[in-house]
Amino acid sequence: MGIVVRKGEMRDMLPIQKLVAKAGLRDQGIEQYIESFLVVEDEEENMIGTVGVEQYEQYGLLRSLVLDSPIWNAKLSLEFLQLTLKYAEEQQIETVYLCAKGTNALFHQLGFREVEKDEVPKAIKNSEHFRKNANGDAKVWACELEQ
């Protein structure tokens, strides 16, 4: 079993939007940030995962994390998220934020900590994705990256 992780391209727009919509997540704004998405493909070049890494100054916002394949397991998920954080670090991002409903042990493993919404930098708070997703029972997580 082999997978390939690569940067998103314009040709990936519709497949990413379909994958995100299938997972019940918001697909608005993907077109603006398509080149900040990572795409995961299986051996047959089927898209089986994606995540966006929107950059705002020295901050990053993970969005639209979808892993959709029977081959996904905890180990692969952890490796994909580690690769995503490494990619964010290479983009000179110092802290990565994400909004999620509930708690995920994987976030803790990767060094994320839950933060209050008022601790989030203005650059992230002003992003359309954050404004639409950081409401109600959504939790905000932050991970400091090593520079």
C-alpha cells in the first residue's frame, strides 16, 4: 500500500470540494486557498484525503481535514498530520490553529492544546473560515511549531 502527499493544484478543486462536502464540512473558500491544500492519493491516484493550511502572517489555520478511505488508521492519520505540521513549519508558520467539535487524542499527541477563542490572534479570527467555524460547541486548538 502506497500513498502520495502533494500540494493541491487548480485541477484538484472539484475533487477536494466533493471530499469535503461528503465529510459534512464547509467547502466555501477552498478556491481562494487551493494552493495551500495538501492532497493524499492512493496507488490508483484516487484522492483519499486533504487538509488546507491557510497562512495569515506567521499563523496558520488548518481546515477541511478529511481522511476518507478504508486504508486510514491511527498510524497513517498521525503521519499525515505530522507531515502537515512540517509543511506549515516550512512556510514559516509559528503557530497553527484549528477548530474542531469535541476532543481528539491525536491533537494532544501532536502538541495541540485547547485555547480560548479570545487567545486567538486577530489575523486568524478575521479569516472567513474561522468566523464560520469557531462558534457554538467548536473548540479551538493551537500548536506551537519549532522554528
